[in-house]
Amino acid sequence: MSMNAAVLHGIDDLSLTRVPVPEPGPGEVLLKVEANTICGTDLRIVSGAKTAGVRPGVILGHEFAGRVAAVGEGVEGVDVGVQATCSIVLSCGRCLQCLAGREHLCENLRLFGYEIDGGLAEYLLVPREAMERGNLVLAPRELEPTALALAEPVSCCLNGARQFRVSPGEAVVVLGTGPIGLLHVALAKLAGATRIVAVGRPGRLDPALALGATHALASQGEKLTREILDATGGGADVAIVAVGDPALANQALEVAAVGGRVNYFAGFPKGSTAVTEPNIVHYRELQVTGGSNARRADVRRAVELLSSGALDVGSLVTHRFPLTQIDAAIAAVRERAGLKVAVVPD
Ligand SMILES: [Zn+2]
Ligand SMILES: [Zn+2]
């Protein structure tokens, strides 16, 4: 049996290819893919801007939702027909970062959609190692596959959120209103923030307001800083940089309140630098953190948030393409045609 898959043959060479349907060996699980949402990182992988951990010949796609199609010998507690997704981080469990509880920063990590075949295919194999590490996450309730696929970006936001911990009644500013920024807006609301300021392009402000932003701003520079200070009542308890613009590194400090937490959540262009005013961190006693990838526990919590309906972000998926139109799907992401683009196997 063969299937369609979006295979990354090389830089700028992603194409629909017939490949064999994987057969689950002992300890393995085969998922029938029901949706795979595409993120900016996928574009960076295709264009060659991101090469670390990327294996030529890999099936792309790291935001996927599927249904258990077959289980290998010895797999217990996984029923055929159940909806599922995966933590995409396969960590080694033995390196210093794993032992220190930072499995998502594992020194030997391998990622689905980078090295391990991902979700832009009709089927996805969850390898034995990933099964043994508990990477498979079953959905406790049925939900829209395109929403379940968002468990991956949501889990990354939860990992970031662990660093800045929004408390009820706090003021949060999210710089950037791409899908990640919008997820941070929704999570800030869920965490009890009462002032949530979203900053981004004019076309993205309505979605931010719909997901819980109390203020939506499209200005820039000093004017923006003044407007944020106004909207937050003197500064944000939490400032999240959700777009990889180095100029925002200092602006996030400028809009933070005394004792505030600033998080550089977005990845910035490789090698980029930023000028910041360190005295802001010094005098305001700010905490500056980062965030990359997610732990298995974050993925479980993301699935729980999505399937319970507590986090309703399905509206982020604005475009759907069949797998056979993978080129059009990638182009739609590149042209920022909508918020989130989903690929659904035919
Ligand atoms: Zn992603
Ligand atoms: Zn490790």
C-alpha cells in the first residue's frame, strides 16, 4: 500500500510523493492523519532558513491530529479509532537537560516533521521509542481535527507561559498577532488577565479582540509605547514578544511594569542582535525569559484545554487545503492569506 506525502527532498524542494504506508512494528502505532496545520517554521524548513535537525527526505508537518489506525504487537491501552496527537519532541531521557526536567531542550532531541516523518501525509507512524517515552496523547473527547492539530502550538505557548505565569487581574501585552500571538492572547484571558493588549497588523486586530484582547493596537515606535502604557495603566505585568522582530526586544522592556516579566517567545532571525537598555531591567527588576518547544506534559494539557472547550481557538484555522494541493497550502501561508492553514488528506 502506498500513500501521498509531502516529502522534503531538499531546499525549496517539497513535493507530493508516493511512499509506502508505514506498517506498525512491535510497540508502534499507526495514525491516520486527519489534519495538519502549517506554521511559519515549516516555511523556514522548506526555504533552508532552518536546517538544524532537519533530515532530507523527511515528511514535513509537526502540527497534526490523527486517529489510531493500527497498533503493533505489545501496545496496550491504545484503541483503534481513537483521536490522537503526539508530543513532537522525542527526547533521550538521559542527557543533562532531560535529567534537569528540560526534556524539550534535550541535547539529543529529534522532532516529528524535522527528522521523524511528520503529519503532511495520509498516515503517520509513531515509532516505538516515542511510544515508550509517552509521546502519544489520546484525545479524551472528540473534537474537530483542525483544532486538535493546534495542540502543538498551544503546548509551546504553555511552555512559555510557565516562565511568566500570568496571575488573575494582571495586565498582559502581546507584541505580534500571528497565530502564536493570538494563542497567547487566548491563554492570557484564560489565566485571568484583565487587561490584554494585542499589538499587530490592522487586519489581525479583530481576531485578537475576539479571542480576549481588551485593547488592540496597530501603531509603532514611541507612539505604541505610550499607548501600551496607557492601556495597561502604567506598564504590563507580562510582555510577550510573539514575532521575531529584534526591535521589539527593547520595546518589550519599555512597556513592562516594575517587577514585570518579559518573554522573548518568538524565534528571531539567525544571528540577529538587538540594542536594549539594560537599566530598564536593572531599575524595574524585570525578569526576562525565553521559550522553545514544549514538554510532553504541556501537550497533554494543551489537548485537555482544547478538547474540554476551555480554550476555543478553532477559529484560528481560516484555510483548508487537501493534501494534493500542498503547494497551494504552502503558498497561502507564505502570502499570509489567513491565520492558520490546515491540510486535510483527501
Ligand atoms: Zn510550528
Ligand atoms: Zn535528552
